[in-house]
Amino acid sequence: MTSLLIWTCAISVVTACACSICGVYLVAKREALISDGLGHAVLPGIIVGFLIFADRNSPWLLIFAAFTGLGMVIFFQLLRRTKLVDVDASLGIVFSAMFSGGVIISSQNLRNIHFHPECIIDGNIAAAALDTLIIGGYDLGPRTFWVMLTVLAILIFFVVLLYKEMNVMSFDELFAKGIHLHPNRIHMIWLGLVSLTTVCAFETAGSILVVALMIAPPAAAYLLSKGMLDFFIWSGLIAVVSALAGVFLGYNLDISPAGPIACCAGISFLSVALFAPKQGLISKIIKRSKQRHLLFKKIFLRAMEQNHSGRLDDSNLLWTRREQDLVVRQCLRERLVIEQNGDYIITKLGLEEATSTNFEFFK
């Protein structure tokens, strides 16, 4: 394994972890599309910063882009509080207007400058590993790795510092206001950090990967978690696995890792959505099937128990022959009924089951 591949994996992992942490609270508050809005809204900041400093490597471009992203968040929150339109419409109005403004500015002032699509859409994680940070003659590795590691440390510090407050704010904003936690201020600070994360990951990961990592791993973790701590752990694990799998897939296919990482994140969510133990679609289908069989069995045994002879009187059961045969076979297997001379008689065990008051089929 080459050092370039190792550093690419390291950059991908820290970027995925930072984005997944941002996505946890966005998904919890049903504001996941803010990540997509930020991916578009930072364009005017980048363009204006380039027009002022004429250096695409200037750190001022990131600062301008961060302020533009924060401005989008402020305008979005102000428009949402008016309650004139719903949340999705508010976000669409603000980020589309800002992105259009960036396109207009670039078309008027940067006509002779070509923006390659990978700068904005795809990113280039593999190339980011070549831009090294040298301090005092020592090569410390890719600059992007240390930038994203710093962002990740800031996010973790903020979450640890305000863990309880963020949880209350995410799930019961009215209660947070009642106990004077100032949820609006905390939420704005958090969205500012999300904007910072998006901007720092923008050049490396591209808008598609940033959005994918902020939505797919937290959305999958939401289906697996019982609490916020589980939410963070599952989100981070899924993001890391997606990042590493995507890097190795891109390496073997000789393509940029951004697309494969986003694809792996999507596959991870699809797998969880289908096979999660409690929230997965297949698990729910199996659970509903079991509940249906239990309910039919309960009704069948109650009907036999209410018949004083303890025999089956199918005139009271408005079922199809197939449904009745399935229930009878199940009861025979569990020895809840027995067959005598072509008739079905409820057993002692069946009577106990029929008169029990447990509600197992609701579990």
C-alpha cells in the first residue's frame, strides 16, 4: 500500500467523520437538505474572494465561502420563522437565489476562466493528498488532512460541551425555550459549524460527496439507534466504512474516490433500510406477518373456547379456506388443538392460550 493511498484513506476518514457528525443533528431536526443548500450557496463567496485576491489558493476564499454559507443559513432561518412558506420551500428559495447570484457574478467577471466540474461537483480527494504541509522543513502530510482534522476536533468539542443542550433542542425546542437554553442561538452556532465543515470539505470532497456523507450515514444510523450516543457511533462507523470502501473501490477502478464513496454511503443506507433489525422494511414485513398469524391464532382459539363443546364451528369465522387451513395447521403443530374423527378439538394448552391476556403480537 503506497503512502498516497494511505493519506487518501486518512483524508477520506476524517472528512467522512466530520460530515457525519454534522448530519446527525441535521437529520434529527429534519433539516438534512441544508447540507445541499450550503453546497450551492458557497459559490458566490468563492467567486467574490477570487475576484478580490486573484489567488485560488488563498485561505480568504474559504473565509468568504464560510460567511456566505452562514448568510444562507441566517436568511433561511429568517424566512422560515415568517411561516409564509414551509421549510423545504424556504431552503430552496434562499440557496437557489444565492447560487444563481454566484453564476451571474462568474459569468460577468470570469468569462475567460474555466471552472472544471470536479472543482465544484466531484472534488478530488486523491489530488488533495499531494498538497503537503511543510513546517520548519518537516513534511507533515497533506494540508487538507490537518484542516479537516481540526474541523473534526472543533465539532467533537462542541458536541461534548453542549451535548445535553443540543439533544433537548433537537427533539423538543419548546421545552428548551421554557428552560432558557436559547435554542435559536445554539442552533445558529451549530449551523455555522456545519457551514465551516462544508466549506473546508468543498474543494476536496466536492458538493456531491459532502451532501452524501451528511445525509446517508446519519439516516442509516437513525434506523439503528436507540439514543443519541448510538446515533453518533453508528453514523461515524457507517461513514468510515463507506469512506474506506469507496477509496479502495476507486483505486481498483482507477477513478476519483468521491463517486465510489458516495455510492458506498448510499448502498449502506439501502442495506440498513432493508435489513435493520427493527426499522428495516424486510424486518417490518416479517414482524407484521408474525403479528397477523398470532392474531388469527388468537381469534381461532377464542372462537373454539367460546363454543362449549370445545369443537371448531367455522360458521363464526368469516375467513377464506386458505386462511383457516393455515391457522389450523399452526395450532396442530403447537398442540393447541387435536384432530379426532375428522373434527378439531381445543386442548388444555389451547384453552390457556385462548384465555390469556398477553399481547405478544404488539411487541
